[in-house]
Amino acid sequence: MLPNTGKLAGCTLFITGASRGIGKAIALKAAKDGANIVIAAKTAEPHRTLPGTIYTAAEEIEAAGGKALPCIVNVREEEQIVEAVTKAVQKFGGIDILVNNASAISLAGTLETPTKKVDLMMSANTRGTYLASKICLPYLKKSNIAHILNISPPINLNPMWFKNHCAYTISKYGMSMCVLGMAEEFRGEVAVNALWPQTAIHTAAMDMLGGAGVEKQCRRTDILADAAYCILTKPKSFTGNFVIDENLLREEGIKNFDVYAVAPGHPLLPDFFLDVDPNTLAMQMEAHGATPAFKEGKKLDGAKPEGPDGAESATVKPLGPVAETFKIIQGLINEDIVKTTQAVYMFELLGDGGGTWYIDLKNKSGSAGFGEPPVKADVVMSMSSSDFVKMFSGKLKPTMAFMSGKLKIKGNMSLAIKLEKVMVQFSPKL
């Protein structure tokens, strides 16, 4: 791991979302140098599911050797940012570094994203980053360190990163556009850069998106803390860069990346917005015993089963692996699974044995089969027939399928994650 050099001793870092996860990891890394940390986050009282508050983070920061100022800040509220910045300047004499880490996420299609979720992501991610930067800049310009670091991706215009979660992508790219604009606007005065992980990082958000077991496919937040430390200790002339954590740390001489892995040697999920050559990634994953979702590289023809007159048929039940999988699923459903799941799932499958299928884990003793579900589905999943069979037999991780674009999900994401837990029970029998 990247050693501390003491270069941030006495510096003041204003970090949004620093009560947990990536923000707290960056704070703790700087604290080891003896830095002052302004913890600008919302969580003042313990959350029912998420770990940490601004006060527990402050205790950890001071135990690591830094000084902490916990401030209740919702980056959507300008007054709260102004108040926290004022307190920081009064306590520490100024602000040297701003880390825009606070972010909201909702991975759903355009029609499935409520307006309030759109507003949340736009105001927290794009607007919050812009406001925090604007309010801190007068003080940053007086600093010899003078850095803004946004935890946001390089702007990748490949449509695959827009089609499944357009609102989220726009909001994250808004953070990245702040880097493009402000790096030029304040060149020579304040360095402005973006940092993004090569692989998925194990945080509370990833647990929410991936469900149980996803942590084995992730790296720890330490890798982003080390990469951020490397950026923030560079001169102001290092500006306008979109940095990928692994690439930067390799340049710094780090060779053993297993130290950052939650489960060393386990295949890792690539992060959003980074295009990876499928063949290269497949070889890397197979070396670790994984089965990449995209290895076959087959194109879907988009056809649905047809009746004898050429019209789409909803009565002819397909045969083959998909039908056999649903037959086994039907036999495995029991009242306990229905009671704990309480959701109806519909599958739109393309390819051999495709069509519309369903699993009802909400009504009576449950059911599964071909055609529309008996009641409106809570979750609709679209994918190829072959990937569906692999997913239920345990050969394809749902998280990998979703993040690589092979699986599209509409509806309640929490209930979608519940299905993954059911799959774990089913896979030994499939």
C-alpha cells in the first residue's frame, strides 16, 4: 500500500460524505499525516442499516492522528455548506482541499425512475458538487495546496452507460464536467481532478446493489484512499485529470493489488463507465475460475416465439433448458420462501426457449411458469435465455450480469436483490 509521507500535515480537508465508505477512508489516510478533517455529512444519529455517524468518524480520525470537525451537511442545502465552511475557517484558519465524495445512486430506467429520485441525484451529485466547490473556492485560492477532487468517472459517451440508468449517468457526468470547467477556469490557482475506481469498491451502496456475497468481487476503500492521497500531494500543475485508481498506483510503484482486495485472488467486478475489452476480461476472469457473462459474444435477434401464422404466440410453451429450469424452480418453491420474499418477478427472455416467464413468490404457496404472472410484477428482468439459465444455476453472478449490461432490471431494486438470495437456495438443484 502507498506509504504516508507527512505532506498533508496541518492541511485542512473538507470532505463531503465522510461519515462512512470512501469519504471516511480518504479522511483516515490524511489523518495519519496529522491533517485537519471537516466531516461534512448528513448522518448525525445512527442509521438503522448504515454504519457510522459524523461523530464516530471524528473519533476514528482523531485516533489516527488528525483533528476532526464534524458538521451536519446535506450537500443539497446551500446554507448548510456555507455554515460548515465558515466553521472550518474559524477553527482551522482556512481550507486547503475539497473532496466532493457525497453522491446518490438509483439504477433504473427512465420510466422507472421517480421524479424525486431524479431530483435527488441531480441535486446531490451535480449541484452539490458545484455548490461545495463554489463556496470553498475563495479559501482554496489562498492555499498553497489548493486541490479539488471529485469522486466521478471519465466521461464515456458509449450509449451502454446511458440506456439502463440515464438519470444516474447524467448526474455523475455532471460532477465530471465540473472538473473539465473548473480545471481550466482556475488553472494555476487550484488543481481540479477526478478519481474513479477500476473495480467495484465494497461500500454500503455496493451491498445494497449487489446483495450478499458481492464483497468478494470488490476491493476495499483503501485503494481509493491511497490514490486520492497521491493526487492531493501532487503540485497544483497536476490538474484537469480523470484518474483511475489502479493506473495511478501502478505508476507510483504499487505492484501487489491483492492487499486491496476483500477476497484476494477472487475475480473482481469492473466498475461502471469503464469499457473493458471482453476477450481480455474473460481471460482474466477464467484464470480465477469465473465464467464471464459475455464470453460467448452472441447477438440477440430480438425475436419472440411465433405461432403458425407468424404472429407472436403467448400459448406455445417453449421447450429446452429454460423450461426445465422453471420446472425445477416450481418444485423448489415453498411457503417459507414466499413468506420471506413477497415479490412477483417477470422475465423477458430472448433466444431459445425465450418469451415471457414468471416466478410468483408473493401469493398463496407461490408458482412459476410460462406467460404473464397472475398479478402485476414487482420486478421485470430482461436478458438472454442462456444467461438466465446460467444465472439460476449459479454460473453467472446477477451483479456481473447487471453491471456488464447483460441483465436489465425494471421495478423495485430491493426486491430484485431479494431474488439473488433465493437463487442461492435454488442453484444446487439446478
